[in-house]
Amino acid sequence: MSSTAIQEPTAVVSGASSGIGAATARRLAAAGYRVVLTARRAERIEALARELTQAGHPALAYPLDVTDRAAVDAFAASLERVDVLINNAGGAYGMDSVALGDPADWRAMYEVNVLGVLHMTQALLPALVASGAGTVLVVSSTAGLDTYEGGGGYVAAKHGAHALTGTLRLELAGEPVRVIEIAPGMVATEEFSLNRFGGDAERAAQVYAGVAQPLTADDVADTIAWTVTRPPHVNVDLLVLRPRAQVSNTKVHRES
């Protein structure tokens, strides 16, 4: 596609195959962005791209594993315009204690939640600077701001993402790029807890048992879209988002 054909501001959304990523793509498309959907599951993002295109919103699907740096660099080279990067790809694996945690799970969480953000940000930063008003947004977690039992590996990874985001903001002072962090608490999506517990649907459902209204993917996407669509000089450094029933990582009101 030639650069003259791209009139709309372009937003790249990682982890766009489901949950918060897919909801964010829909929100940004409705706000006038040309969205580029990335995720490992090609069929999911291709279906979403068709949905958005048929609704009159230009969209492109690009299958991508954010932990593969060579693939990320090739992806970045294929783009002629990037105005917004939504670093949403992430995930949690297991709820073991630090004493019993599987190092392979810790490594996998670090790879996607920290190095995935690093790969995408480094690869797309030149285009974001060139846009004259770029936005890097990292979807972290309240796990990046506090700790909880059984969450050691995920907490460590999200603390890494939080630290990366804050450091990047300092280092980009004076550049035409703002750095935003959205830290959601309890969000009931179709896959997050299911993946965390290795497909155990009953155990995954217990995470939300008795919680009247956990956040939805669209709640988070709505917040992301709001921050991205503020005037370019307005930077939402860090926004913590929780359902009313959750007041901390370890205290949640559950109805009997």
C-alpha cells in the first residue's frame, strides 16, 4: 500500500485476537483510526479485520508473535505510518507460590509481558516519532503496582512492564511521543484466567465467583480509547482501573 493511500492515523494493536485487544481495536476503529491487528492466531485477527472493514473501518491483520524479534522487525518494516502503539499482548501462567513456581512459566510471562513490549516499542518508535504526535500505550496490570500470593511470576513480569513504561517516558522527554500506562484490575475476559489455569474452566470461573460486576474487556477498551483520543499534549501517565467490588489486589467483595 502506498503512503499516499493512508490518510487515517494508524493504530497498531498487539494481542488483538480476543479480549481487551479485540475490544480496543473496535473502539479505535470507531474513533477514526486505521487499525493494524497483530496476534499469533491468524484466523482470529483476519476475521476481526473483515468485520471492521465491512463496517467501513480500514483494518489490516498481520499474524505476529511479539516475542520473535526478527518477526517484529519485519512487521515494522512493512508499515508506512504508525501513530499509536497499543502494547496489549500479555498473559499469566499458573498460580504457584514462589517456592514452587515453574521457571518455564516465569520465563514465558517475562518474554511476552516485558520483552514483547520492548520489541514492539523499539521497532515502531522511529515511526511514532516521525508521526509528530505518537502514542505508546502499555496495558499493564494492578499486579505491576502491588503483590499478591500465588502471583509471583506474573507480578514480577508486570512490575517489569511498569518499570519499562516509566523509564521510557523519562527517556522520551522532548520527543513528540507520549507514554501511557493502563493498569486494569479484575477483568472477566473469555481467555485470561482460562489460559492461566491451563484450560481448567471450573478453576477459572472461581476467580470471578460472587463478584457482581467485574470489568469487561470493553470497559478497559473504552478507557484506552479515551486516553488515546485526548489532545496530543495531554498525557495520562498511569490510570488504574478496577471494578467497584475490588479495592485492592487481595480484597474483593463477593456476594454470597
